[in-house]
Amino acid sequence: MKINKLLIAALLAVYILVPVLLGGDAYVMSLVIASLIIGGIALSWALLGNLGGMVSFGHAAFFGVGAYTSAVLSMQYGLPIFLGLLMGGVGAVLSAVLMLPVLRLRGPYFALAILAYAHIFRILATEWESVTGGSAGIASIPQLPTVFGYDFASKTGNYLVILTIVLVFAWIYDRIRRSPHGLALRAMHDSEDATRVVGVNNTLLKALMLLVSAFMCGVVGAFNAHYINFLEPDYAFSALWVTIPIVAAIFGGYRTITGPLVGAVVVYLVDQLFVKNIMPTGHQLVLGLVLVVMIIASPDGLLGLFRKFMRKKDAAA
Amino acid sequence: MTDLILQAVYSGLLQGGSYALIALGLALVFGAMKVINLAHGELVLLAAYIAYTVESKLGWNPIMAIPAAVIIVTITSALLYFVVGKIKTNREINSLTLTYGVGVILTNLVLMIWSADVRATSSSWMQEAFVVGELYSMRSEVLFFGVSIVLIVALWWWLSRSWYGRAVRAVSSNRDAAKLMGINPGKTELVSFIVAGILAAFAGVALFSYGVITPAYGGVLTVKAFIITVLAGIGSIPGVLIGAVLLGIAESLTVTLASSALQELAGMGLFLLVLFVMPNGLFGAARRRG
């Protein structure tokens, strides 16, 4: 029960202490919100990588489709915004359904095919002008509403919403991992053939993971659209929405649930506060460098490295 | 209308030459090392920007950039091999993320050195019209199509006749058996990266000589090369050439008949079609489905 107490303490800290201590500083809050957005994408990416065994370079597609779905539905059809966030996830799921044939491809082919797919959605968003506004984009997307007198459009309100989204996703991820399906998915890592022999429907499970991951990424994309109130194809489908989360997930350790979230906060803050000041153009170069170094030194992330270190110390003692 | 279509087919055919060089490099490395090099398009881009520098700083014809481009891109490609070789576990998946990271590094290096501006050749010799009957093209397009064909034939000769070329094929088809025959797989993999680098260098100079380049173009090129290998199937050089020409034609027809913005969608459409109808590619024997 020690863990539960710790969890409650942590929850109280993020829900109450962070807004109380940092809520007054709009700049700090915007950094925190942005890193949670990155964390949400990183979590959805890591879920697909860890449970589905698939490396995706196409998550920008889910992010962008989610953003556009919610923006268009709330602006043109007057959908309540919190419902719009959910529909953003549904939109991303639909775009992922279109990707399902790619699942028939093996490892590296899957990764490249999904990268190619992401391009399609960017082009569609640019060309389908009547709905998406084309390359000019959509301006003045409505902010989060005021509910029961609480203004969710404020920095603290936005923070509470994205925090809840990310925590709920982490909880769902954990539930999936602990379920019998999670066991089957982990067994699939070792041998796809063996799991198939004992009656696991590999393709179905992988497809479900893709859909869950797409849903999460779509909701985060939708939130982002209402948070910054503006969308254009090059922004919504930017490769950045893939690069930073991948770096974050790999940095923190994509086989864990906390890893991608911790990684997102660290990587995003370091990138924004230090690297961007030193080199205004091309600061992503450092992200690429971190990725390369992490893959070579410790593909299981810093948490993995830490654990390895502890084990060595135990062995020595 | 017919002459417009003929013209589009002709332009696409010429474009296919460089595409084939890029796709062959990607396929060669994948065959030898089972690594898909997501930074391959960026290697091509690097060569293109070297050509730009040679032209803008020295005032030379971009062709003169080929030696420098070959040296620099080949060294970069070889370095990439050593970095990929450092991966200890789960190489198939980890090499994807790693080469993706290298691609990000290269794109941003290009961005820092050459800025985000769109670049194209200003050499009038290159842009001179070259007319065959009713068909029009730039001189550079025909020139580099010829160069591509020569390189592809040379590659074919190298793979089928030379010791190292045959070693690359041996390692591709059965690594352990190749080892037993006294082939050093590490060395062979390095050779495949070097040859891919040489092909990428020529393709890069070609792309600059008849097209426009931007730092973001590298990723697009990797995707195109991948689409071509899907069209062609693994293990067939003529297949790659035909796949590349098909992609080139599909793109230029889309530009002629619809709009240039949809150019990339043409390749994707072709890709999806092949994926559904012939998942092993038009010419390939290897199985890609899992």
C-alpha cells in the first residue's frame, strides 16, 4: 500500500501544487502544457512500440487528423469542445483504419509505409480547401469552454485538462499491459510464430494497438488545436510531432509508462530553454544527436541505464 | 492532349534515372545489412547542396561537384555504417530510430549551413533545351539520365562479376553461409554503404542540376526510394529501374493532368495499389508480408 500512498501524494502534487506554485507565471505554465502535449504523443508512440512492437514515424498524421477533426467539428457543426476532443481521437482512429493494410508488412517496411502515409494526410489537408482552409489554415479555433463557472481556457485550466488526458491514457496503457492481451503482446516480442501457434490473433492485437495509439495521439492533437487556436497543414502534420516524442520516449525508456512522460518534460524543457538559445536555427540537430547516442548507449532509455547500474552495484556488493 | 501526355511520360522517364540510383542504394544496404537507412534521402540532399556550393561559390558547372560530392557523401555513408554497427540489441528496429536520428541531424546541418531557401541551378548550359522530335527536356535531364543508365549497368556488372559485388549478394541471401565461404560480412556491409553513398552522390548532383532543392526534401526522397523498392520487389535491378521510371511517369502525369500539389499523392496511389494487388512487388521474389 506504500505505492498507493505515493501515487496519491504525486497526484495531489501535480493537481494542486503545480497550479498553485507555477500558475501565476504564464510562460512557465505554457512550457509545462507543451511538454505534457509532447508527453501525450510520446506515450501513445511508446504504447505502439512497446506493446505492438512497431516503430511509427507517422504519428504526425494522427496528431494532425485529430486536430483538424476537432477544429472543423466544433467550428462548422457547433460540437461542444470536450466532445470535439473525443471526436479528434475518433478521427485519428479512422485514419489509422486506412493504415491497417500496412500491418501486413514486416518490421522495417511497416515503419517506412507509415512514414509515407503521414505525407498523404498533409497533402489532403492542404488540398481539401473547402473543409480545412487549405494552406492558409484555420484561425480562431474556439478555446476550451467555461464549465460550472470554471474557465478551462485559462493556462491553469488547460493544464488541468491535458494533465487529466495524459494521466487517463497512462492508466489505460497500464490496464492494457496488465490484461491477458498485454501478456500476449509481450509474448509476441519473443516469437510471433509461437504466439500464433497457441492461438493468439497477432494481426488483430497489433491492429488494436495501432488504433488505441492513434486515438490517444488524436485526442492530444485536438487538445493542442483548441489550446493554440490555430491550425495549418505544415504545422499540424509537422515532422516535429514525431521527432520530439520519439526522442522523449527513447530518452526516458519506451518500455515503461513513466519513461516517455519524464523524457518529454526533460527533452522539451532542455530543448526550449537551453538549446534553442544557443542555436536558433537547426536546434533539432541536438534532438537527432540525443536519439543516436541513446540508441547506441542505452536503447532502453535512461531508466534502463539506471537499473543496469543499480544491478551492477548489487552484484558488486 | 496526346502530345502533352507523351511529353509528361518522357519527362517522367528521365526523372526515373535519378530515382533508380537512390532506390538502388537503399535496397543495397537493406539487402546486405537488413537495415533500412532512413537517412538515405539526406545523403542525396547533401550531394545536391555540395553541387549548389560549387556552382554558387566557384561559378563552376555543377557536374564539377561530382568528385567532391562522391568523397563527402561516401565518407558520411561509411561513418553511418560504423554508427549503425554500434547497435548492440534488436538491430532491425533500433537501426530505424537511429538512422531517423541521423536524418534529423543531416537535415538540420543542411538548414544551418545553407538556410531554408529553395535552391536551383543557374547554369544556362544545364538548362539549355534539348529537343528530340516533338519532345522537350533540359540538357541536364538527358545528361543525367545517361549517367544513371551507365551507373546502373556498372552496378549490375559489379554485383554479378566482381568479388565484392558477389560477396554483397551472398551476404544478402544467406549471411551464415557467406561467412562459411570466407566472406567477412562486416567488410561487405561497409562496401554496400560505400556503393550506396556513391550512387546517392550522383543522384544528388543530378537533382540539383534539373530541379529545386530544400532542406526538407531529404525525407521525401527516402519515401520515394522506398515506394520504388515496394514497386520493384527486392533483388531485381531492372525491376528497380522500371519501378523508378513508373514513379517518375506517374508523378509527371499527375502534374500535367491534375496539379503539381498532388504529385506526391501519385506515388502513394501507386504504392497502395501494388501493396494490395501484388504485395511482393512487380518483380520481386522475396516475401515482405509477415
